[in-house]
Amino acid sequence: MADMFLTRARLRRDASVNALAEILLPEDNDKRVMVTHKLIWTLFADAADRKRDFLWREAKPGLFYILSAREPHDSHDLFHLDKSKLFAPKLKSGDRLTFSLRANPTIARSNEKNAKGRSKRADVVMDAIKPLPTGKRASPRREAIQAAGEAWLSGQGEKHGFELEAVRVDRYLLLAPPHRTSTMRIATLDFDGLLKVTDPAVFLAALGGGIGRAKAYGCGLLLIRRA
């Protein structure tokens, strides 16, 4: 994994920025994911043709963790940026780590194709409860959040060099960022638990590249700490 930087960014609370609080931190989840997406981009958009080379997560309103190939630069003076730390963990097979992840867990439906002929994707929770009548999905949904979420992350582990030892899955949200089509949704789940590294090189690559989809919208950043 190339050198990466881990940064904590806090939206400023002084009067000049606080006056924009309703705009910068809207309560509506759909608007919020779009606004925060743009907010974090301001720290890296030094050229019109820049490609995203960072992952981020909103830990709580106005508090963000960012993993990036470049150190962020706050040209608009909207944030308090902690000094970026070089992120280069030394890991070996068998290391046990506590982790936290917000992800967009999806599954490909091979029997359903999109306009480009590719398999349509569905979020794993909805896929698990889809066969049930609409009015009878509430309780199974709660069970599917844990079961389907855990199964998805276990599958990610097989591809990305880690093995789950324990995981709690919650905070299922369906988001519709305003710029996307009315039929498209981004489903997110929060994961917290314990994992074991099985392939350090593959795992480190996954840390830099992110887990799952919707990375531009605050998903995919795997935060780790030694157990």
C-alpha cells in the first residue's frame, strides 16, 4: 500500500461557519449525504480534473475521519484539521484488530439486468426480505440487518485478507442523494467488531481502497485498532 494519511476533520463552530450550520449539516439524511460529500471534496479539489483518492466517514455531526493519498488542505477555512498522521500499519498474519466500518453492502441479482446488460445490484437487507409481503417485513428486517450484513462482510473478508471473529451490525439507512435518479438508493450499515488478519498485503490494499461501494458518500473506510 502506498503511503496514506489519516486525518480528523471537525467543522468549525465559530460564528462565521455556524451561521451556515443548517446548510452544511442538514438534518435530512438524503440532503446530508450529498452536502457532506461536497464538503469533504473541498479539502482535496485542487484541480478540476482531480480523481477521488480518499475515503471518509462522518463519525458524528461535523466530525469526519479521512484516509487519503494526499494531506487535506482547507482553502475555505471551514474545518479544524488535526495534523495528518502517516497511516502505515505494520501487520502480520494472525494479528487481531478491533474495527469500525460504514459500508454499502450490495449483492448482484444475476436474473435481473440493467440497461447495460449487467446484473442489477440490491442491498443485502432488502434482498433478504424481498420475498416477504410488504406488511410483514419489520421483524425480519431487524434479523436480516445482522445476518445478511454479517454474511456480506464475511465474504468481503475472504476477498480482502481478513476473517471475522465477532461483529455487531446496525443503523440500516436507505439514502437517496438529490442528484441521483428517483429509483436509486444507497443502503448503508454500520459494523463494529473484531477481525483477524489472514493476508497482510491484501488487507493493507483493502484499507487503502475501501470496502464495498458508494465510497464517495462516506462508505468503505475501515477504521482499525489493535485488539
